[in-house]
Amino acid sequence: MIKTVIFDIDGTMYDYTTGNRRGLEAVKDYCLNHAGITGEMFMPAMAKAGKRLEERLGKDNAAIHNRLLRYQCMLELLDKPVFPHALAMSDSYWGTLLEGMSPQPGLLEFMEDVKRRGKGIGVATNMTAYMQYKKLEKLGAASYMDWLVTSEEAGTEKPSPGFYEICLEKAGCRASECLFIGDSLNGDVQAPKESGMHALWYCPAETPGENGTHSHRFIRSFEECMEETFWKNFEEE
């Protein structure tokens, strides 16, 4: 019996690809209008800054998602003033992304159904905690949450086994009683299953199974989770 449903945030609860694109466009406009950084300079400098941070911090570190650090590093590489631009760029990115966010179709209805059935809801996400709290509030999902694990708190990123150990500790039930839902085939499906959990791949833009590379359960919309057979499928696994 499933007792806890665990959700990823980015790319699962909302359309991260569109939000990230809009956020980057806002930062690029700021750079052009206020920092003397052209569009041709922007993306190569961003890529170089991301690589520099990975060299310093390693990939298994929530700080690599910190936009303020990323923009600070980019400005330093371009020999541009860090003050006031780094903070203004970070605010521009996150403000634009948050403003345009909306929950995926059926998400909140499914969460309400989960709670009505007496099951717990957790969130497990790679990112710094502050911004993930802001996203949950903007999406209207915060009130459904019982607990949250970020890679900042865990000290390691998905798909590290230690990340899922903390999730199970907070869930307070056995791995076989947890259902993990997310858009990353590796971090939200394969790794949770290796930890003993059930997993559901959220893939609205994919066509799973056509190339025969996996046999994971998947949905293209959270509205599918409201079907009568949904819970029965996992009880029979």
C-alpha cells in the first residue's frame, strides 16, 4: 500500500523549460541595457561560468544551481562590475520565472486526492531550499506538503543514494510504501526504484517505450492519476 507520494518540482510541477528560457531572456535584456554585455557574449560567458563553478564546487553540490553565484562568476570572467549587476541579474531571472509559473494540469487536484486518501506528500528536489519554497508557494502546492528535502539540505544531489535515505527518513514508512514522481528518468525514476520505492515517470513531451529502452510506468498528465485504476496499478506491483 502506498502511504507517501514524493514529488520532484522543476519540470514536474511546472514547465521549467519555458520558465528557464524566459528567465534567461530577461537576464540577457538586463545585461544588454545595463552591463554592456551583448547577446553574442551572453551564452558563451554563461557556459564558461557554469563550467568554472563545477570545477570549484563539483557537480554534487546544490550551490551549482545558485544563479547569484553563476552571474557573479560570469561578470568576473567578462571583467564587468559585480555590484550592482549580479544581484539585479539574479532577481531578474527568478522574478521572471516565478511570475510566469503555473501548476501542471491536474497537479493540485491530484495532490488534494492524495491527502483525501490519508496519504502523505513529500517533495524531493535538487536546488537550494529558499527558491524551492518560493516555487511551491507560487504554484499553490505548499499547503499540501508534509515535508521537503532539497539537495542543499541533503549535502548531495539526486541520484545519490544518500538523498533518498533522507527522503525515507522523513516519510516515516518503508521504501515499498513510497511512490516517487518526477520528470528525470535517472533521478526521479531509476534511482528511487533502486532504493526500493515505486516510481512514476512524468513525461508530457516524451513518447516512452517506442525504442524499447525501459519499462517504467509513466504519465503524460497528472489528470491520468485521477483514474480509478491508478492506485490499483501500484498495489499490484
